[in-house]
Amino acid sequence: MFDLIGVAADRRRLLLLELVVLPLALGLVVTADYVTPYQLNLSAFYLMVILLAGWTGGQAWGVGYAILCSAAQITVSLLMGSVYKESFYFYFADANILFGYLCVGAIIAKCRAAYLRERAIARIDLLTGLANEESLYERVGYEIARQRRDGLPFALVCIRCLHVRVVNEALGREAGDLVIKSIAAVVRGAASLTDLAARPWGSQFCIVYSQFPTADVKAALDRLEKNLDRLINKQDWPIAVSIGAGIFLTPAVTADDAMAYCGRLVMRARSPGNVNVEMRVYDPADEDAMT
């Protein structure tokens, strides 16, 4: 949900690497291998191509280029007139090259998978599965930059769950975690695949609505308010939720400014009731909302 923006651009870069750069690199290595004396072993350069293929494309590309590189190196060796005293030596040498290249392709693909897994874990909140603080600030900064470039509006909604400590003290930490996870499920349901649902810290949640008209944000907030109120009443939790929603028709200076603005709206939303909402259109000249 929170990693879809920019995926298309990343995929285009990968296609450029896989369909242009890798074949070109292999062609250059094969050409260099052919025009240089056969005593010069260019296996390291073939390995570099395999490493690049495995890292960018995964196991299929790593293994595929391992086979291509071994076939190319063996073919060049034959064209250069390499002579083996016995056929066994020829097959053993070629099998040795293929096995080594396949191992490298598979190992680099495994390393890539482990790296991507750790990078993904580093960007999520482990308790709820939502985006974490780093992902949230990165996305808000992205939306601000896109708004400056294209003029597209976005909305930032901050949700603060109050009195969770009371649940922790009365019923234990597991009960408090259940509250957080239940609120997170409602927040996740309020965000589409192109939006971002996050838990930056503690009992605070955020939603970034990308390219949302003001009317759509208001409708989404109404649904969120009703779902949260229903959840709190059903579980009979002694908590309250304050929601501050900023509609950014003009860009904030930084992600910190946008977060601070919505944080002030959260403070203004505190009043009797299970769920309270304060929504405003961002205006740096609005002293009442900026202080």
C-alpha cells in the first residue's frame, strides 16, 4: 500500500538495465574476450555481468546470465583455437565454468532478496504492519514536491488515540496492543492502494491521501469517524480519538511543517466524544491554525 508511488519509475529503470545495459555489457565483454589473446582470462568481467543481472533482476536473471556468460566464454575459447589433450578436460573445464557462474548468480539473487526483505521491514511498523515514521515523512515530502511541480492537491490526516495508557495500566500491555492494532486496521481500511497509512509513533496514526479533492477527503473522514466510533463503542474502551486533517491546495514548506500543521489541528479537535475531527484547508496566512 505505501510503496506503490514510484514503483513504475523503478520498474522502468530495471527494464532499461535488463533489456539494454546487461546485453550491452555482455556484448562488450564477449568482444573484448574475442579480440584479446586467449591467455588473458576475462572471467572476472563475465562475473561482473552476472552479479549485475542477479542483483537487478533476481534469481531468474542471475541464473540466465550465468548460462549465457558460460556459453559465450566457451564459444570464444573454441573460436580462439583452444586445444585440449582429451575431451574429458574440455567437458570438465566447461562444467567448472558453468557451475561457478551458476553459484554466483544464485548467491547474488539470495543476497538481493535478503536486502529487499530487510529494507521492507525497516519501512514498516512491526506491531501494525503500517508504514513507519521514515516512510511517512518520505511520502509527505514526495507529495509536497509533486504539488510544487504539478499543482496536484493532497491531504494529510493525523489521528491520535488518547488514553491508551489507561488501558495498559488497567488491563495490561497486550490489551493496549490490541487497541493499537484494532485502530490500525480501521486506518488501513480508510486508505486506498495509492494512499499511505502509517503509524509514525506511539498511539498516533496518519493517512496521506494523494490527489484527493476536498469533497472526497470529507467523505473519507466521515467514514473513518463512523468506523472508529463503532469500534470504540463495541469494545467499550475508555479511549478517545482526535483527528486533524489538512487539505493542501498549496504546498507546505517541508514535511515537518505539514506534520506540525496537522498536529495543531489534532489538538483543536479534542472535545467530549469518542471521535472528534478538525479539518481545514492549509493556509500559511491563517494565524489561528498556525499557532
